[in-house]
Amino acid sequence: MKINEYGRSMIEMLGVLAIIGVLSVGGIAGYSKAMGKYKTNQVVDQVSMIVTNIRTLYAQQMDYNGLNNLTATNMGVIPEELINKAASTAANGIYSAVSLRNGFQGDVYIGATTSRTSEATSRTAFQVEFQGLSRDACVALSTQDWGSGSASGFIGIAVKGSIQTAANAASSTDVTSLTIGCTGAAGASGALTTACPNGATVRVPLSVTQAATACSCMNNNSCSIVWKYF
């Protein structure tokens, strides 16, 4: 009795492997893009929550003096997922040292600041800074409407296509030009770009072209955005 055995040729097997490889690469790229969009939406929710919580907490105060990462965390205004537990120290639920990290693995800083150029030492505004953002996230976030008018308390945003310098790595960098009534300023590729609701030069939301220039961190996650509110 003769039994004929049939199998796939080497060429056919190579073809199958090539198809699997293409599908795998496409799947990974799709997953990466979906995760990037998820993290960007997460930043939007986190910034909105932080701003709302801080404004509610300080509603009866004259200023935001004393507001920083540690104060904000202990007062419960920071979303739990932003707290980098491995680099923070807490006892009985109270933090003595805290590190905040966003979904893009960049640092997050909260700080009191000025709302007007005429102010010297008063801190009637606060800012939220997210570092280590991807270029796509930076563009998406800077082209979003973050509010306008006194009701929202929104002053503006500052976008930079690079992380802060080592000298500023321990705290949020105060953008002194970003105050109530600012005109906005377009920076060169990677340089600081400020934008305000009624900016004469650059307004928020930024146009896609403006955002692409400001968010020039390219392939590495090194863009940063500062949001200011009063």
C-alpha cells in the first residue's frame, strides 16, 4: 500500500511567515498608537481634575501660597495614578516626600505662581506642568480648548519641545511671561511657546502648524506643557 504524504513547500512556509510578520508589525503599531491616544486622554482628565480640585480647595483663600507637589498630594487633589509610590515616602497615609509621574513616564509638578506681571511676591495663580510627553501627545494637548474667561480661571499654556534643564528638574519652571492678559509668543522649533485665550500673537488652542513647531521633541518623549490658572 502506498501512502502519498503532502506538505507545504519551503516557499509556501516563507510566505506564511511573511504574512504573519506583516500582521504582527501592523498590530504592534496599532496598539502603540492606541496606547498613545489613551495616555493623552488620561492627561486631559488628570489636568482637569487637578485644576478643579485645587480651585475648590483654595476657593476661600486669598492666594495659593504653599502649594506644591507635597501639599497637593497630602490634600488629596492629585489623582492616585500619578503618585510614583516607588520614589515617594509616606507614613499613615501622610507623605513626607512625593514624586509624581505621568503615563508617559515624565515628571509632574504643581506650584504657586503669579497671575499678573505687576505682582512681585504674591501667588494668586498656580501651574501644572507635565514633562516627558510624546510629540503626538504634545500636539493633541496644545491644540485643545482649555477654557477662557474668569469662570474657568484659565490663563494660558506654555509649550516646549524639550524637558527642563537640570537646574529646574527638581521643581516646576515658572513661566513669568504667562500671566493674565499675555499676548502669547511663538518660539522657534523646540523653543518656548506661550499661548493665551485672547493672545494677540498666539492663542489657545494652538493651530496644528503652531503646535507642530512648538512640539519638536520628535521621536523621544521630551516635550513639556505648563498650564496656568488663577
